[in-house]
Amino acid sequence: MNYTSQQRQYNNRLTERLLELAARHGYVFDEEDFDFVTVRDRIRCYYKSYVQSKRKKGIKVGYAPDRKKAKKDEGESVVPTVGA
């Protein structure tokens, strides 16, 4: 699956919000080691691992990019929650 511009925009905004939230609570990332792209890529890597782990257990996560397939699927999607 290709990384769409919508996904990139979503991930960029998610990363911005994470960095803003961290700053409000006194957490500061060392910009030499954790610039914006590094933080964004770590989030993507974490989510990708999360999805792969759930799929190995037979749990459907996220969404089906093919709408026809999504309509045929009877399984429920799982949305990750913080602390889960």
C-alpha cells in the first residue's frame, strides 16, 4: 500500500499535536536526536507494528482501502486507544 498525501497530512498533524502536548506538559525532545521527521517516523513505526501484531492474532485493525471489500467484510475494525 502506498503512503497517500492524506495519510502524510494526517501523520504530520498528529506529530504536531503530539509535540505541542508534550511541550505543554514539560516534555522536550532533543531536536538533534528527535527532529520532527524522526518523531513522525517513530509514531508510524509503532502503529505499523501494532497493526501487524493484531493481524497475526486475527484481529482486524484500521480500515479497508478497497470499499467493495470493506462492504463484504463482516469483521469489526479496531481503533487503538491510549494505554491499551
